[in-house]
Amino acid sequence: MLFNTPEYFLFLLIVLVGYFLCPGKYKNAVLLLASYFFYLHLKWEFGILLLSTTLVNYFCGKKIGTVINSSKSTAKKWLIVAIVFSIGVLAYFKYTGFFIDSVTGFLSVFGIQAHVSTWKILLPVGISFYTFQSLSYTIDVYRGKQVVERDFIKYALFVSFFPTILSGPIERSTNMLKQFSKKKCFASEDLLEGGKMIIWGLFKKMVVADRLAEYVDWAYATSGSQSGSTLLLASIFYTFQIYCDFGGYTDIAIGSARMMGFRLMQNFNLPYFADSIKKFWKRWHISLTSWFTEYVYFSLGGNRVKKSRWIFNISAIFLLSGLWHGAAWSFIVWGALHASYYLVEYYINVGLKKGGLYEIFSNSRLVKWFRILLCFSLVNIAWIPFRVTDFGHASNIIGKIFTNLSGMPAVGGSSAATLLTLLMLVLFIIVEIFQYKGYASNYFSKSKIPVPFRYFFYASLVIFIALLGVTSSQFVYFQF
């Protein structure tokens, strides 16, 4: 049941009606049943893993809450049980094949042919997201940031809430559990604001991302016969495709939750307007970045350690982020590239500060836009091995981009379709510029644009979705 299908919106309508009509004490139960129906609709076997992760973390959370004040060591043991079980299940389903292939490949370098028979392990959709979400509760209980939740229905709903379970945002219990405890009544403002967010998300996904995907798929599939300029355009298109695809999903998730009165955390904040890699990661996939920062980076000591250890901590976070995205060396390379960007940028800034030039480079508007373009370019290059997981293929594409930019990019399968795609992308970028300048709303912020123009804009988006929307079989981040 994908967010970009009529089936989902029929489901959402039924949930909304049932949620607001049922008595208050049953509202969470209704949402829990709806969430499990939504998830089991994909494949019922996945529900066993979801329920197992929920039960283990709920039980361990209760045990930690019982002994945390009397025996910190016992509480830590229960925390370890929750972490080992949750990460163990995730690692088995996501990384078993990758580990075996890596070991056999390493042995083959030394002439050792290891024939290991493996069975196809199906990756449960959303497991990376709900595993991290459930663990955040257990860790927060151990740290004293979250009181123990005795209501199993409420906790199970926090882990399985249907707008977030497949691809986030990775919520915190400190935000959601208290919202599930509050009485929710129908509010037309929530319905309207949530609806606007859903429309914007559908436009980003169906009219921008899925159209860009057609050109990207064509260009990368025929990269051997394409010029560097064509592949450069394809790489730029993919940079926006993955943003609009994942950002579109997030907008629909946030909008769906808002219709019921829930406020999910912002997951994207105009990331391609970041003028540094550090700022980019504060704007891109915010829920994942903040999760790694809060639960891994700080646990390693953060920046309160020796410089060599800090470099290790930063590198570890980015490599883990790459590995979280997928069981392939290309994702680790993607993480390593961003770690390198981050560290080089840090030491350049240190040098500028020592030379007294940092303020000049920070305050100059021209330099700022140059830095935005440079940051975008570096991120764009890193997306190539992320998208093309074969190293040889990715290297050929990058090599052509840097050595063969002569001529105009090819138009793809249809010049009219490519031109239309480009126009929709330009429209999206213009809206983002308005958001960046503070004229248009960004994540429910106030808009300076007159109300009639705003409604005309959303009406136009609905028309674009109906006439120009492309329905793909999945969202990009479902594979992670």
C-alpha cells in the first residue's frame, strides 16, 4: 500500500473517520490495528519481526525502569539485551548475504575458493527505521530521558505508527508517546495543513522524482555510449530525484499524521541550500543524522576527546550511516566520501580562522553562493556510487563527467518528456528558493504569500499530479 496510490488514500480516509468517531480511550487501539493492517498488507510474515522487536524493547524498558535507581549495572544488562536482539535481527536480515559475499571474495584473492550455500533472505520493509525507533525508547529510559511506558498499546503504536513505519522519520519516544497520551479532537486546521503537505509531497514524488527517474535510468543503463555532459545531467537529475522521492514520502507521512493532530519531526530542511557539508547533514535526513549523533556519536565521546579520537568518531558515524543505507561496499564508499568532505572542510575552516579570513568567507554573499554550489557538487558526486553500486560502472561515469563534457546532453527517450521534466524541476527549485528566502512556508511555517495565491498554487499542484504524475512501484528508501 504505497503512499502514492488511491488505495492508500482510501485507507487514510477510513482511518481518519474511525479515529475521530471512536471514544477517546480506544483511539490508540484503533491506530494500532490500522498500523498493523497497513504493515501486514505488505507481507504478513514481517509482522512477526515487528511484534518481536516491540515486545523485547517494551519488556527491557520496563526492567530498566524497575532497577535503574537501585542497580545501574543490572539496568545496563537489560539495555544490552535490547540492543543485541534488535541490532542482531537487523544485521541478520540486512547484512548476512553481504558478510558472506565479502568473506568469500576476500578468500578468493588468496586462491581459496569457499563455496557457501546461502538462501535468499528477504529484507523486511522498514526494519532499519522501526529498529532504530524502538531502540531510541529503551536507550532514553536507561539515560533517564524517558519515563517507562506501562501502556503496551501506546508503546506498540509508537513503534508501528503507519505514517512512519516504512521510511521514517525516525521518531523519538519523548516526542510521540506524550502525543499519544493527549486527547485528540477533530480540527479543520490540522486537516487542511496536513492535506497541503500531502499534496506537496505527491508533487515532489510523482511529478518531479518519478519523471527524473526515467531519464536517470535511461542514461545510467546506456552510460557506455553516453557523453560526459549527458551523464552529468543524469547525476544532477538523480541528486534531485532522491531528494524529491524521499522528501516527498516524508511530506506525505508528516501530512498524514498532522491530519490526526500529530506533529512528526522535520526530516528535511532545504538541504541543497547548505553552504557546507556540516550544514548539509543538519538539513538532510535529520531524524537519522540526529539519531546517530545522539545515540552513537555522543556515546563514543563526541568532540570531548583527543583530536585523533574525534576523527575516528566522525569517520565511524559516516561509515555506519553508509552501511545503514545498504549492505554493499558502495554505500560504505558513499559514507567515506562524506567523512572525507566533513574532515577536510573542518581543517580548511581551522586554517581560515587562524589566518583571520574566516569572517570574510562567512559573510560574503558571493562566497556563500559559491560554497552552496561547491557543497551541492560534492554531494552530487557522492550520489553516483550510491546510485550505481558497481564500482567499475560508477568510476566510468565519474571519469566521463570529468573528461568528456563536450556537446549538449542527450534528450533521452523523448525530448518532449525530458523538457517537461526539466520544467517541473525548475518549478520545484523556484518554490524551494521562495522557502529559502522565507516567503513560502516550509514545514508548517507561516507564508508571506497572499491566501488566494496559495490556494491557486495547491490547486495547480493537484492538476499537475493528475495530468503529469508518474506512478512508480516503490519509494527509493524502501530498500533501506
